Amino acid sequence: MATVKTKKGVIGILTGGGDVPGLNPAIRAVTFRALREGYEVIGFRRGWAGLVDMVRDKGHDNSDNFQLLTEEIVNRAGRTGGTFLHSSRTNPSRVCKSSLPEHLKSTFTADKNDLTPEVLKNLDWLSVEYLIPIGGDDTLSYAVRLYQEGFKVVGIPKTMDNDVPGTDYCIGFSTCITRTIQLANDLRTSAGSHERFMVLEVFGRYAGFTAMLPTMAGAANRCVIPEHKFNIEQLCELLSSDRTHNPSHYATVLVSEGAMFEGGEMVFQKDAADAFGHKKLGGIGDLVSEELTELSPKYNKGKKIDVINQKLGYLVRCGDPDAIDSIVPMAYGNLALDLILSKVHGRLVVLKNGRYDNMPIDTVTASKKVVNIKEHYSTERLRPHYASFEMRPLFIMTSE
């Protein structure tokens, strides 16, 4: 038995996957409410890695794997971005032989190892009754696995791509959209000064929401997204027309990192994949820029148009959360505690049609959430399309 002493019980919390603004406010909300309801809260460090690397020995220093959370600790971090618990892309059901912790190397010898039995033993050793993982579909897919194994889990959706099924909103999305619009507007001065095309690569592996919403808000003329393979000639022609009709003679396109040329595939930085099987994306913005430069004379009276090419990357996921990513995590954390206090588990807290709610957690693995091309995207104009805004939710595109 670990040294943690329980009152009403112990609740565990962790953050997995990429960092986004809003994680610390969610941790703060869970901890404040749980402590005041009589629970103790353990924060697992580095996502699922903290539960994988733990040594079940009272004499072992596990401070790198978990910590007991207090109001003082979480209050200090609650107004900031990132996650003070740190994060990782560890998948306990597929741990490489080379990544095994030293104390497990003699027990697990396969190239890929399922350490779920160890995770469950570690949770039991710490007397954790409920676990609240905060993450995207990868982190939450393993939460589904734990739930299927009989552990009590309540998930909180987080990803700036906003692509977790079952919810209209994931923590981090609003700040990402806010930053994308701000950066696109800031970069306009350079694009206009030199009368160029501007290509901005944004996050979005399988879903194009982070390109769609800023474009709809006027941050760009066009966007290309993973859900529709685009024709580069069509894009160049549209941008050339946009540039011609702009008094400052520039045009902007947002390119999702998962966007694909017509007849092509995703562009990867390297072949190596993470523990969830995802290769690191990056480079589509460079290729689009090169192609636009070469094709531009065809639509600009024989003259080449230069390109400002910028990958927004981590600039849109760093720093403090905006208002929505301060309020929603607070509500999500309290929703999670409401469920626990009602002895309900196996749920995902969500925002649905403007209302807070919860869904079965296995919704995460039962479907995919992507842009509805027919309803929301014009393949002729390569930009968002909406017939009506009446009765639409705040961010327009729902989980359906």
C-alpha cells in the first residue's frame, strides 16, 4: 500500500497528448471541488507515463510519477497555459521494449507490450477509486480501455483540433482560433507590403476545424483541409483572383497540416510514429508555397507571385487561455465531480448544442468527428459554406 492517506476517497487526474491552454484551469476545477467534497486528489505526471513508470515500493521516490494536489498548488497554475502535470503521448497498451521502465524489463519482453495490468495495479496501490483523464481521442481511447477493464473513469475532452466525437467543444480550441486569427491579421502587413500570397500552415491532422473557423471569421480568403483533397491549380486561380481584387494585392490561405493534394497523401516530417501510430506531420505548407509560386505566372499575366510561408505551429497552443478556455474547463471539471458524487462513471463530459452534458466515454472510439463537407465546405470555392446560421451552436459546426 502506498503512503497516501484517504479521507472520503482518492481521485486521480492526468493530462495526455499535446498541451493546450485550459488544462491547468481544468485541473484546478477538479481539485478545488474534490477537496471540498472530502476527496484527496493525485495528479499523475506526464500523462499515462506516470502510471506506467511507477514503482510500487514505499521506499521508492515516485515524485516524478505522481504528486498529491492541494489548493495552493493548483491555484497558482490555474490561470496559466500548458499543463503543470506535464504530458506525453504514452500508450500503456503498446509500450516499446526500448521504452519499458527498468523494473519491468524482465517481465515484459515483446517488441510491443500491454502494460494495462501494471496500470491497474498502480491505481489500486494508490487507492485511486476514480480517474479523470484530460485529453484528445488518443488519451481518451486508452481511458475507454481502462473502463472496459472495470475501472471507474470520467473523461474531459481536450484538443485544439476540436475533433473528439460526442462533444461540440474541446478544451484549447477557442484559444487556438483566437491566436490563428490574431497571427493571420498581424502577418497581413508583410503580405500586403510585398503584394504576395500568404500560406499559413495550421494544426489539424484529420479534421479541418482550425482552418475553417478562422477563414469563416475573415482571417483568410481560402482554406484547404484534410477532408477534401484539393487541386493546386484551382487554389492558385482562386488566390490570384483574391489578390487582384484586394486593394493591397495579397491573398491568404490556411493549410491544415493534414491537407492533401489531389492524388496525393499526407506529408510527414519523418517515418517514425508515436505510441498511437501517428507519424509527425509537417511540410504541406512548404509544398503548397512552392507550387503556388511556380503556377502563379499562369494567372498573373506571366509574372511570378512570391509567397510568405509561415507555419503557425506552437504559437497557437502556447500561453494563457482565453475567456472560453478559462470558463469551459472550470465547468468540465465540476461536471466530472458531479458524476463522481453521483457514483456515475464511464462518461465523457461534453458541450452539446450550447448545453453542458455527458456522453458514454466509448463514444470516443465509436466514431470520427470531421468537417461535414457537404454542409460546411465549398469544394468549388475552397472555403467555408453556410446556408443559414439560425439555431447553430456557438462554433457553428457540431459533432454530427
